[in-house]
Amino acid sequence: MALAILSIHTTVNAQHHSNGGLTYGGGSNGYGGDSEWGISLMAGYDVPTADLATTYKAAPTFGISLIRNLGNFTFNATIGYVSYQPKLDTFYVDASDHSQGYIHYGNYSSIEFYAGAAYNIQVADGAKLYFGLNIGTYYTHLAYDSNDGSGDENDADGYNEASYVAPKIGVNFMISDNMSLGVEGKYNFQLSSSSGTGDAYDSGYSTTVEKSFSGNVVLTYNF
């Protein structure tokens, strides 16, 4: 009788909590099965770090990915967006004497195009851990105006191209046969050349590295 009950429980559990196909994007191919496609929607917060955190505060971030599940791996092609607001309306050279000069920043916005890969590890029934890497390009917009205190003013309003790389780690949970819900963390690196070409290590030009950490909720539908 005990063996019969265990057999029934195992069968029912397998029918309702199948995770053979759970991948980074909630795919349904799993380990070595037929590959499948999916679409992921991402939303979360991006928190500037290092020099970027001096001027800008955390901001919502959004993205959409086309994913390909293949064996233990999941590949993604993603479009994302983030727009940081400055921490202060105006930064003064001397907070006690505004006549010494100032700089006023607008939002720092990025449209993101990148591809990535992740390796999936089953950690529980209906749940898988993944880790991987994204590589691509950011198209950024920055505007500011400044005064050096002597009356000379300077302003800029333009676009730049930056190389992008981000290690990532996350976990996904199956919520239906074709849907998964997950959480993901990424540490983002933007590498831009003063030449404005997007080549992070353009010969003869300085390279700027901007960093941020982002946490996202990821909803995936597989088809």
C-alpha cells in the first residue's frame, strides 16, 4: 500500500510540477530535449555605483528579450531602457557660495541592445538557478550646462555609444506549463571612449567605465 501511494504521488507531482524544461527564461526543453523559443519581459531597478552614483540616483529599468533554449543553455537577444535622474537639480562648486560656479545635469538615459548566454542548473522541483554573461551596446543621452563662476558658460546635449558587458545570476520558477517567473541580478559595465565611436579602447582616446547593479523580475512565455 505504501509503495502504491508513493507511486501515485510521484505520478501526480510529475504531471503538475514538471520542470524538465525549466531554463533561464522558463523554457521547456531542459536538459538535452527539443529546443524552444520564448519571450521575456523584465522590470526592476538599476542602482548606479562608483562614479555614476555620485551624480545619479537609482531608476526603474525595463527590457524585452527573445530567448532560445538549447540543452542546458539559454541564449537571449534583448532591448532595454533606463533613465537616471540627478540627485540634485544643481551641483555647486561651493555649496556656501553659489557664485563660485555650478553644473546642472539632465537625465542620463540609455537604450540598450545586447545578447547573452546562461547556463542552467536544476536546484529544486520547478526551480532552476542560472548564471551567464551579456554583451552589447548602450546608446546614451546626456545633457548638462555649467558656469565656472567667472561668467563663462558651457553646455552639452548629445548622444554617445558605449560598449556593454554584464555578468548575471538568477533563479526561475515554473508557474505553468509555458510560463515562468524569476528574479535576476546583473552587474553592468559601460565602457565608452572619448572619441564617441563606441570602441571602448579606441587608440589615443581615454576610456570611461560606468558601473551599476540592477535587479529584475522576469516573466517568460515559451512557445
